[in-house]
Amino acid sequence: MPSNADYTREYFQIIDELDGDIESRRAAFNYMQDSTAIVHHQVVASSFVPRLFNRKTYEVMKRTAETSHRILCKVIERYRADEEYRKLFDFDERLVELILLPRDYDSVLPFARVDTFLNENDYRIHFCEFNGDGSAGMNENREITNSIVGSDTFRTFAENHAVQGCDLFMPWVRAFMDIYGTYRFKVENPRVAICDYLENGVVDEFHIFAEKFREAGVECVVADVRELSFDGEDYNLYSVPILLNDEEYNLQVAYNFTDEAWSILGAAKGLDADSGMASKERRLLKEGDVISIIWKIASLSDDDEDFEMYTVDEVTVTADTAFGEAPLFDGTYSMVIEMRDVAGNYAYSDAVSFECADGQVTSTTIYED
């Protein structure tokens, strides 16, 4: 099999046989000047000679990328599941909180860029760095390729070889939307936002991606991450006190007003008794978990008596376990809102007493201190 260097030498030989292929080189240069290969308002520098790889190089790069991705996925899953393993990583606690949030789609690592050094003599790979952000070179690669594929040199080379470029846009968009298709809260017509600090990002490339999303029928915008806001109109979040396998937790659930449906997000510990901080870990429910539904009870005749928890029912989690609403039992009720801050200070609202019959509230009385 010819080496990468053999292909490059052949390419230079064709240029020499075409007396430098001057007209094609000028056309390639002019194409680049009018191209979208712009970084920080300047057209990128480019070469008339493409980087040519043989089949073995491609296979080595492919195998390295896929193997690295599998290893990284295993590391991520272990990190999320094993508190002791997390201690090996010196991450800011705010980053840990973000990492442990439920992702609600199938892909553990949707996007990565693995930078390597390749020894083209023995095909050994050395790693430079791992990136979980954008490549910042995909559009430049596309435009530089476009600038030379019409040259006489390239056409002559391609007549003797099966030459294939790398489409780094539409396959990426399709893969992105396939992953979104597994998202637990997906909507029929999603809107994609490409976000960054726009004064630092490769904005021209962002707009190329946005265009490709729109070509695929997906609305897409480019936005500064500092200008994002959430209107909170589509769903409400709730924390429901429970015992999970006899440990105190809050079941975290969401109600989607669009779908008129509840969903269980997971379970998290409450405020830490010493620090007053909320738990940074949310665990997903597993089949076989036992949830004890708890209420709080206190005597109305004793102002000094604290509320105590008592178990109403137990539920064993299955694959079909879901959260929902049920009519309130008939009876007389008194509702009090407890407010508690991070320092442990608390206060109670005035009590509201009401009668419930057949799911209907029939009277309300407010008791003031």
C-alpha cells in the first residue's frame, strides 16, 4: 500500500508536469478570499496541496476515535455512579453539580474531539488532548477542499485513485437530531440554539451550522449564552418528601403544561444539616427501589409540637412506575406553608382550613395568630 508520503510526492509531480498549475492555484486562492472560512474576521491561510491519507491511516484514525469514545463513556458513567471514584477528579463543586444532572437522552458523550499525533511511519498514535466542545475547523476544512477539487492537479490525481473527502456537517446534524430523538422531553418541532460568548467564538462557522440545521428542516439560531433566559411557562418542578429504601429523599417531578403530563426526574437529598446547602446529586430510580410515601403530622392543640413524618404507603419501583394526581380524600383539611432558609431559620404561614367532598373544596377558613 502506498504511504501518505508517496501520495503527496505523486501530487507534487503532477503539479510539476502541469508547469505549476498556475491558473488552478489562482482560482483556489480567489475562491478562498470569497469563502466562509473566516476566523475572527480573517480568511484562514490555506495550501494548494491537500493532506492525503491512505486507507490504513483512515482505519487507524477511525479505530482510535471509536475506542477513545468508548473509554470516555465508561469513565463518565463510572464518575456519575461512584462517589469514591469522583474523588480522583479535582473538579469545582459547581461543575460536579452540572455533571450529575440527568441528561435524559441515550448518548453518554454526544460530541468529542480527540486530538492526536500520528507517526505515519509505524501508525502509532499519541494523544494530545480530549475536547468536549466544537472542533472550530470543520468549515475551514470544507472550504479549503472546495477550493482545490476543481483544479487540474486534483482532477488528474483523482483519475488514478478513489478519493473521498469528509463531510463534517450534514452527518453531524443528522447524528445530533438522532440523539435528540431519544430525549425524554423531546418536542415535535424543536428549536436549536448554538451558544457561546460570541466575541470569542468562531461565529462564522456557527452560522454555517445553523444553515445546515435549517436545510434539514430544523429551526436554528445563534445566540450569546449570556442573553439566554427561561420563561418558565411550559412546566413546573416539584420536590416531594419520600423515604427511598428507608433514607430521606425528595422525589423530583415535573409537570409539563403542553403535554399535560407528569414525569419523574429522580430523587435527591434535602438540605444538609451542617452546611445548609442543597444536595448536588440526583439519582435515578431503579427497579426494585422501595418508595415510602410520607406525610407530616402534628397536633393542632399543641403549638410547640413539631411535625413528624409518618408512612402512608409503600411503592416498589418497576419499569412502569409513574407519577400522577389523585382526588383528595373526603375530609376536613388544614394547610400550612413552611418556609425555611439555608441557615435553618423557618416560619409557618397562617393555616387555611377547608372541607373536601367528592374532590370539591366546599369551604375555606383562615386562622390567624
